[in-house]
Amino acid sequence: MIIGIGVDTVEIERFSQWHTYSVKKLRRIFSASEIDYCLAQQAKSAERFAVRFAAREALYKALTPILSGPHLPFLTLCSYTTIQKIDSRPVIVLSNESGIDMSSLHIHLSWSHSRTHATAFVVLEKMIM
């Protein structure tokens, strides 16, 4: 059963200088492994940062309607989120430390980018047991 969806599109140009940011600043949004991957090829760093940022925004939008209680700040969500590639597909991992019960939820992520824009789409599925 689908319980949340989110989509986000960003301009890649907005991330063109992120390769010059300090690791401390980048760690507010990305995991260490993501930063290493994004910085590995400077020519691709903007599109890599952009699509990962869009994925977090899409996840935030998908989660917001289902969260009860105080609103979870975006940067707090980012600190609990890692994006990995498994069998060449992107997967968002949300740590248990986030306080969100993920035991019955599955996060589906799809993303794409053109020369100028990066887009991510997230579907939250509640697994029926």
C-alpha cells in the first residue's frame, strides 16, 4: 500500500561549486561515502550532488504527511539518510536513529538527470504482513 510520494527537481548549475565546499559543510546533507563518490570526478560532481539532494527532498516530501508529532527538519532527516547503489540502482537507507519506524516501510527511489536538471521520485510503501 502506498502511503507517501515525493518528487523534486533541481537545477544542476546550483551545485556547480559544491566541490569547493568543506567536508564539514557537505556532511550536513550527505554521508561520507556519498561525498567521496561525488568528489571523485569533479566534472560530474555537480550532477551527483544535485540528484542526491533531490532524492532527499523527495524523501522529505514523501515522509512529511505520515509523520506525527513535531515537524522533522530537513537537515535532521539528511543526517540519518544515505544513498547507496545496489545492483546499479539507487537506494535510500534511513537509519533507525531517525526515530521513524521503518520496519514495515519500503522506500522506492528513481532518479534521473539531464544536462541542466536532476529529478528524484520517492514512493513509500507500507508492507502488508
